[in-house]
Amino acid sequence: MNDLLLAQCDPKAPLLDADTRTRVLAALPGWLPDAENKLIGRRFGFDNFYQVMAFVDAVAEIAHAQDHHPEMLVGYNACTVSYTTHSRGGLTLNDAICAAQVSALPEATGQ
Ligand SMILES: C[C@H](O)[C@H](O)[C@H]1CNC2=NC(N)=NC(=O)C2=N1
């Protein structure tokens, strides 16, 4: 997990093999894969919309810094963040790096 927090996304990162995917997901509490293991997502709950939008801004900063971008479903008291690597059509380490960094945001607490 610490490795993921310090890592930089690599535009050439390959798809994760099944073993690595299992190991990486174990280091990302709350993040769930879809049925085809093509994306991971986590719902973050908040007390109010101000907190939601502060979280969205903080996630966007990670996206800018990593040049790796999430899908976000924004609601009045929650935001669901999903990552997949579009260029590879599935999960790479880049998705895990960003997921770990989102989970570590101070703005992510309160759920
Ligand atoms: C050129 C640029 O690095 C690419 O288009 C990046 C941008 N952000 C991206 N984000 C995600 N989630 N998947 C990608 O394949 C991707 N590609």
C-alpha cells in the first residue's frame, strides 16, 4: 500500500494478471472490482455536498498529477469513484495507484 502511495502512473503499464490483481485489491480496502475485473470502484460517503465537492476537487488533483482519470458519480452526500485503464481495456497498476492515493486523501474521511 505504501508503495502505491508513492508511485507514479506509467502510461505503458500492462494489464494486471489475475494473481497480481488479487494481491493489489487486498491492499485497497473498500475498492471492489466489477464482474469482469475491468474496473475498480469505491463509494465515499459524506455529511454534506460541500464535503463531496472538496473530495471531488482533491481527486481531480490526483488525476492531474498522475495523468490518469477516474469516472465519478457525484451525489448530494456521496461520491463513487471508479478507475479503469481505457488504453488497455482493463485494470493496470495505474488504477491501483490512484485508488490508494484517493483513499489516503484527508478529504476522503467522514464516511
Ligand atoms: C495521453 C494520456 O496520458 C492518456 O490519454 C491517458 C489519460 N488518462 C487516462 N486515464 C485512464 N483512466 N485511462 C487511460 O487510458 C488514460 N489515458
